[in-house]
Amino acid sequence: ESEEPRPMNAHAHSHVAVALAGPSGSGKSTLAVTLAAALRHEGVRVTLLHQDSYFRLPKPASYWSTPPEHDTPAAVDMERLAEDVRAAGRPPPEPDEAARGAEQLQIVLVEGFLLLQDEPLLSLFDSALFLRVDREACLRRRLQRSTRSESEQEGCRRYFLDVVWPTYERITLPALDAATLPLSVLDGSQPAQAVAMAALRELEALAPPAAAAAAAPA
């Protein structure tokens, strides 16, 4: 029987903002949804934000016509994302019923592949998780996650190899090396359940207000 993730409980306090970063195709969105569900199940108030919702321009109609700038920080409305992170951290006007009599732990979880490159945005996070996955695995996942025509599938492959991965190596990896906030690198090539369990353990260790709220042993 596989071990279930043991998330933090809701009886210790406060507000924690966590960035979940990594290359395109590393499993950030899947992990973010899994973490949010596990934490909410324990009574934690979670706000989940996706960087992809903040692109300044609509999604291009074809990979063959996608400009290289689409995968750079300039393509994302970082100011609006930062404002939403700040807004999500404000306490609700009325506490949840489950939190009455005790302060409710609140986590703002933001996932995206361009989170570490913007200093004003980065300053809002208490900690970060980074999924490391190799190029071939990321490309395979990206090709498998949507149904496309043969031409678009080839366009996706070419765009990933010519633009997405080189941009990741040029922009994201240096930002990862330069990051000064508490940060943990996870092996995103592991099965999803194993990655989720590791991420929950790291959240307990990385996020200072959450450390006192670690789940009791099963």
C-alpha cells in the first residue's frame, strides 16, 4: 500500500507564499494541484495561482508562428501577478468555520517557469520548490499533454528544442543559482506521488511559519 502524503495541519498560524518553479514540462501544474488538494484536505487555506494565466498576449494559434519572446519574463504581466500574490496573502474578512478558535494556516502557491527571474515578484515568496527534469523527459511530457495535428506536433517539438529549452538554460538556470530565498530542488522525474510527498516534506522544512504546523506522524 503506498504511503499517503502527510500535509501540514491548520492549527498554527499565518501566511506563507511559495513559488513552484521548473522547466516547461517538469510537472509543476500537476504537482501544484496535488499539493493544493492535500493541504485543503487538512484545513489549510490555499490560493493557487498559475503563471500561465498572466501572459500579456493570447496564446499563439500555432507553434510555427510563436515568437521566441513568448517564453521570456517580458511576456508575463509580473506586476499583476505580484499584486495577486499580495492580495491572496491578506486575511479573509470572515475566518473559515474550521479555523474558528485557532488561526488558520494560509498558503499562497504560485506555479510557473518564469518565477525566479523577476526580483520584485521573488521578494514576495517565503520559499521555493524547483522541479529538476532533463530535457528529453520535459519534451516527451509536453508532446503528450495535448492532441495536435502531425504538423503542430512537429512545430511543438521544434519550438521546444529551439526556443523553450535554450531559454530555460539561458534565463532560468542562472536565476536558480542566484536565488537567495530558502529553496529546495526536487527530482521531478520520480512518480507523481513520490514527488508530492517530497514536496510536502520540503514545504514543512522551508516555510518558517509552516514549520510549527507540520503534520503529526501517522
